[in-house]
Amino acid sequence: MSSVPRLVVAAPSSGSGKTTVATGLMAAFAARGLAVSPHKVGPDYIDPGYHALATGRVGRNLDSYLCGTELIGPLFAHGARGCDLAVVEGVMGLYDGAAGEGELASTAQVAKLLRAPVVLVVDASSQSRSVAALVHGFASWDPEVRVAGVILNKVGSDRHEAMLREALDASGVPVLGALRRAPQVGTPSRHLGLVPVAERRAEAVEAVAALAAQVGAGCDLDALFALARGAGALPGAAWDAAEAVVPSAAARRTAPDGTARPPTPPEASGGVRRVAVAGGPAFTFSYAEHAELLTAAGAEVVVFDPLRDERLPAGTGGLVIGGGFPEVYAPELSANEPLRKAVAELAFAGAPVAAECAGLLYLARELDGQPMCGVVDATARMHERLTLGYRDAVAVSDSVLAAAGTRMRGHEFHRTVVEPGAGPAPAWGVRAPERRVEGFVQSGVHASYLHTHWASEPGVARRFVERCLTS
């Protein structure tokens, strides 16, 4: 049972200021000495980096499409364990979710699953009395969603604020804050959204401090904390990586050929299984639960930076290369020839390599004309079209991550293309937006555009670690 005070920061639409307000609230409450647990609805990797900077804790995602509704509460409780307050930043508009799936993956659904009050951030820059109709509509649309407060953003003047507050007086939804236009605390964006913290840490620290000051001065923090304390108790146990990664009793007793076998604990595997995980400015996309699952499965997880490290961590027996922006750093990644050769040697030696999106580009022969690792026989380049959306996927080929036929849900988000899009042994078959196969499975390599959340299928981590080379 989790009783951590919590609130969800939502908005009528994207661009209203959710990230500004949520990050500012996290930082302002942390500045008061509270242990604040940061969360983000949806698959986004970038906002959680700013949340982590604001709170000093790992930013975590809550995605009911990728993980299933049954894991939202447990994953939240896992991240919020021992905290004084949890702030959950929503995604898109409050009621927007996966296309064609009703409320699935929406902020509204997550708020209901968490029994959490919603604070609606409204861009008031081009309205006055109409704000009351807008808030009324969002507050009454779904009776199970408790819109319990409004924060007015981009307010032009004292007179403008007074008009907005007067209009909202009769709405029954209290105004808990009003923020003036302040472009100086904005964060820069580019082709896939905000620039990640890892690429601009000094400036990001200053921006988060400015957000804390602005939000702390413009919002009623005491009223917001009281609202969070009114969240209903959340039943059920917190998610635990060690428990999740343990196979079922039947699987532990049965070998692939159907014969009985005793369980083999990780410490009896005959050596250390060291998994190197790509990090640094070029590879910033990672869900915290992945490293936790790898550790629980018996691996020693070591982070390295492909931009700066000329060799893999000593004793690397498996490699995970997640998402990020290799296209921004293609010349630097290419110039690090010793590491590219080390990655290729490890892959060709049969060690397990899991690569998602940016990792796929890095393993290709080249990216925008720059030589990469040459593990996957494909070329990658930037493209003007954005590929974005959730995907239902099924493993086409047996791999280090999944047996053929394993079903998972994933997310694509990129402005690059890889040619060809799939190898002789594809990684996934996907159903949307059209039926196709994609990705590459060869020896120990699994490379794909698809981002997945391993908490939904913990056996992925166990299967990967079991195939790692030992040292």
C-alpha cells in the first residue's frame, strides 16, 4: 500500500507549459527539503532528465501502453518509495492517448490508476473569460478524473491575471498559481524536442534553478502539497526488479529440451557477467528499470561514453546501446575508431548486443556518410519525415532478447531512415501504421528502431544476461 502524497500536472494540449510547471514544482519542493519523486507519463526520455536534475532522483516513466495498466501503480510505488511527495508530469493533452485506443496511455488514465488529483496548466496568453469554459469542460468530461486546481501560465499582466481569476471564481476549480511570460527560463529544442540535460548540463542547472524560483513565487506550494496529501491510498505492492526477473517455478525446472533441471543462480554462472551500457551526450535514452533488471538478473552494469572512451569497460560480456542523438554527434562517434572496432569485435565474437534506435544507427556501416561500427549491413541518414507512434510487435527471429513469437509493445521516435530496414533475420514484425518487418538479428546482435520497456517483459533481461560472456 502506497500513501505517498502525489499530484499529476496536466494540460489541455501540448505546448501549454507542463514541463515548465512540473519541473519547477519538483525543484521548488526539493528546495524546501522534501524528497520528491519525479515521474513522466508516456515514453518520453528527455523530460525525465530535467526532472532528475530538479529532484536529485531518477526520473521514471509511467506508460500504460508499453507496460500495461497493471504495472502503473507498482512502478510508481517503486520509484516513490520513501519520498515525501511525487509529481507526475502528463503527456500531450489530458485526455490524449494512444491513437485509436480510447483513454489508453493518456494522462487521465494514469491519474485514475494512481488515484491522484490533477492540476491543469492552462496557457492563458490569448484568452480571458473563456478560460472558465475551457477548465469547466476538462473538469467535467470524465467524472473519475479529479481536476482539482489550475495553474495559469503565460499571464501577461496583473490586470490579465485578475480577469482570469474572476472568470474562474464560479468554476469550482481553484487557481493555485499564475506565472508570467518568462522566455529566459525556456529550454532549447530541436528535431525531437528539448535538448537533453546531458548535452547542456551547466545551462540546464541554471534553467531549473530559474524555474524553481519562478514557480515557487507564482504558485501556492502549501495548497499544492495539501492537495497532494489528499490522494487516495494506492493498494498493491511496489514493483521489484529482483522479483520480476525470477522465472516461474515451471520454467526453472524445465530445460529447453523438456528435461528437468535445477535452477542456476547468477552467482553460480562461472564468472562475472559485465554489461556495458552506452551513455554520455549521444546516448541519453534509457529507462531506469532496464539497468535494475540487468542487475537483478546477475549482471554488473557499467556505463561508458562512446564519444570519449576508446575502449569498452574491461571484461565486457554484453552491450546495451539505447536511444539518443548519434546523428548530432556522427563526426565525433566516427572519429573514435578504437571504440568502433572494439564494439565490432565484441559483436562478431558472439556476445549479446541490444541496440535500440540510436544504437541501431551506431551499429550500421555509416550514418550520414560517416563510418560507424559496421556490425549491421545497412546505412543510416537523416530524413525530413518524423516517424512517431506506438507499435504492437512480435519477435520474428530468435534473439538474445526474445524467442520468436514473443509479443511486446514499443515506441518509435526518429527522423532517420536505415536502408535496408530489415535484415535476412528481422527483429520485429509490427502492425502499425502498416504491416512490416524491421530490425536485424544476427549472431548475438538484436538491433531495431523499436524502444521497449523491459518491465513489461522481464524475461528479456534474464535472457540477455544468461547469454553474456563471463570474465
